[in-house]
Amino acid sequence: MALYQAPLPKHDTLLPADDAIALLTAHHHKIRTLYQQYQRTDDQDLKRSLAEDLFATLALHATLEETVFYPAVATQTGDEGDRLVGGARHDHQVCRDLIAALRQYEAEEFEARFHILMDLVEQHMAEEETALFPQAAEHLAEGMDALTKTMQKRHHQMILS
């Protein structure tokens, strides 16, 4: 049985936000919305398409965090920031590994494991929103404009590529 491969999503709903944290929070909202849409449908083709959209959004988000946001946070927040960034990077790798495995599964096994992935993603996003983002907002306040411009530029480049 052939595996369904959905096209990559159009990220027109991921517009640059006013600041770096708002941009990342907008990604979180998009991820949650895609998952809610996934949960509301019984159409297996639509589920696979939504899952692929979600995977692409997660990849975009993780790359933006890992290449721009996390380095800035780690540099400016000390030991606590290093700990949070290290944990976040680990979460991203676990998610990448799960997504790679999910792409090999058929419908029944995919469904159960997809929910495990989304539980991990939700825990990760909640930790970022309650611990990492507040630390970043406090410690990066003076450089937030420059960080935001860098993230917006990188975000735009990734969407166009």
C-alpha cells in the first residue's frame, strides 16, 4: 500500500509578527489550529494532508528557533536560559525523529502515534510559553527589535525557498 505524500503547505497564514516572541507564538497557534482540524475530520486523505501541513509548520518553526531565537536566548539568559534552550533543542530532535517514523506508518498505526507526537509538541509549546518566552522577553528586551528583524528576514527566506 503506497504512503500518501501531501504537498508542502503554503505558509501565507504565518505572517511576520510585531516581535520575535509574537512570531513564534503565532506559529504555536497555527500548529494548534492544524491539530484541531485534524481531530475534527474522519477523512483519511484530509488527515494526512493536515498532518503534512503540520509537519512542515513544525519544521519551519524549529529551524527558526534553532538558527535565530535559541542562540540569542542562550547568549543572554545565563544558566537557566541554557537549560531551557537545551531542553527545547532536545524536544525538537525527538519530534523530528517521530515525524520521520510517522511518515512510514499506515493509517491505523499513524493515528495513535500522531497523537503521541502532538502531546509532546503541546508540552513543548506550553513550556516555551510559560518559561522560555518570559525569560527571553525579560533578557532580550533591549535587542528585541534587532532579533525580530533577523527572525522576520529568516522566516521570509524560508517561506520563499
